[in-house]
Amino acid sequence: MIDECSDFHGLFGLPDQGVRAICTTRWHRPASGRIRSKNDQDFNLAAHVGDDPRRVLSNPALLLRRFNLPAEPVWLDQVHGRNIHKVVVPKKSASLPVADGATTRLHHQVLAVLTADCLPLVLATLDGAQVAAVHVGWRGLASGIIRAAVDCFNGAPLAAWIGPGIGPCHFEVGPELKENFAADLFSANPVSNRLFLDLPQAAERDLTTAGVSKIKTSGLCTVCSIEDFYSYRQEGKTGRFATLVWREAV
């Protein structure tokens, strides 16, 4: 768990408006907080990556108990697009919504995104009346997912938290991405002549452009922090960690 994100509004020096957020790691930390052994690793929450199905199916239930979630999260079928699912009634769907973000004004409705190098983004109005969780990869950024997410708040002032994702130190990309992002978001490797994209900075810039003034980033790279987070770029076939947000009744 990323402790700094357990009280979302506390990140920005704002009054507690009942917004809670959690970012898991690849470790199952028992209630005592003490990791017993390597068996506590593998807190993978994605069922589509070829992991042991028995363990994967047990992890969401463990997530609810470990963090005392008020409800089962709304999971998404993430497709690297720009669709934001609006949760307006506390009703569980038979199938996962095809979207890369979700937003709600409901109390105790947990929203979730899964990542392993892409950026998890949490948004909340400053009065805590609405929240969103968004999966942000380079394709989503290029298609305008941050603008789509911010637009769901109808101009309300927002705070944003950008969670752990691949950093500019490791996000090597091809020259074809130059048409999608500003030139100063790239750096070049003088040896390989390959480009590195600053994904967190690109997301922060889109948030600023969309009118979000209170922005904080975790500063954590999933590749540099491979012991704690899953990284698709580093590991190939790997799990996913979750970022969750919800509103508590205050």
C-alpha cells in the first residue's frame, strides 16, 4: 500500500472530504504489516495475464478484507482508449465495462484501474463530491483520455494524483511517437539513439491544460521499483497492481 495515498485529500493540504484512495503493490502485506516470506508476493489482481487462476481469484477477496473496502470495486475491461464509465447506480454488471476510467458521485462505490507501467490516475473534486480512477498509457494520452476524464466533472475544481508508472529513465519508444507528443517530452540515448518518453510529465501537462491546478505525482518508476510493482516492460508476462478510490459518507 502506498501510505501517502490512503488519504487522498491529505496529499494536497485540503480538508478531509471523505475521499480515500489506495495503490496496492505486488506484495500481500498481512494485517500486521509484516511480510512473512516470498509467498506473500504475487498480489496480482488481473485475471487475464496467465497467472494461477486459483490465486488470482482469491486476491480480490483478500483485497476487500485487507483494506476494509466498503464495496467490491468496479473493475474495467481496459483497452487503451478514452472512454470513461459513469457509475450512477450501485449495480453490479454481468460483464466488465469497456473503458479506461470510471467516475462516480456515489458514496462507498469503489472504482479501480489495473496497471503495470501505465499510469494510474486519481481525480477528485476539491469538495469530495465526485471521484474518478483512470488508466493512462501513451495510447490513452494520445487519444485524449485525460481531457475526457476531466470533462466528466463539468468544470468543478479538481485535485489529481499520478501513481507509479514507467519513468522517462526506462520508457524507450520509437520515433513514430514524436507525432503524438511535444518534442521536449523526449530524451535521447546517445549510445542507441533511441528515444525515452516522459509519460508522467505528459500526463501532468495534459492535466494542467485541462484546468487541473492541484497535481501530485508519486515519483515512483515501476521498473526502478520492480521489487514492489509489476512492470510489463521489464518482465513481459506479469501481474497488475490496482489503484482504487471511493467516497466515504461524512
